[in-house]
Amino acid sequence: MMFAVAAIALFASMILVMIRLFAGPTLYDRVIAVNVFGTYTVLFIGVVGFLAGRPDFLDIALLYAIINFVGTIAVLKYFRYRAIGDLRPLTRKEETGL
């Protein structure tokens, strides 16, 4: 019963994060929202795996957590430097596009 309530609460939180994702105002707010959504997804997979009696869902959740982390770092690095391998930071003018 308690895990079913936790699953419902996680799903409601995921909906709120999706609202934040689309409301955004900045790119970084949207990236953080995607990262939080990924974290809630990992928790949701774990809870659903427990409810279904499938402990192998935890392996899937851990794999998804690693992909979420690496993906977030890659996206932030790309938007900071405009290339994955470039180490030169953008100037304020390049960052805003003015």
C-alpha cells in the first residue's frame, strides 16, 4: 500500500516537473527539469519493480541513472562551449546571441 502511494506521488511530481520543463524561462532551468525528471523516473522504475516483484528492475534503474547523469553533463557542456571538445568558454555576447 505504501509503495503504491509512493508511485502515485512520484507520478504527480513528474507531471509538475514537466510543467516546469515547458515553462522554463531559461535553458538551464529546462536542463535541470529534464535531470530531475530522469531522477524521478529512476525512483519510479525502482518502486514499480518492487510492486511487481521484479528486482531486476533495479538494474534498469541504475543504468538509466548513469545515462541521465552523462547526458545532462554532455548537454550542459555543449551549450556552454558550443562543442563537445572545445575548451574555450563563450563570451557574454556569444552566449546571449546579441
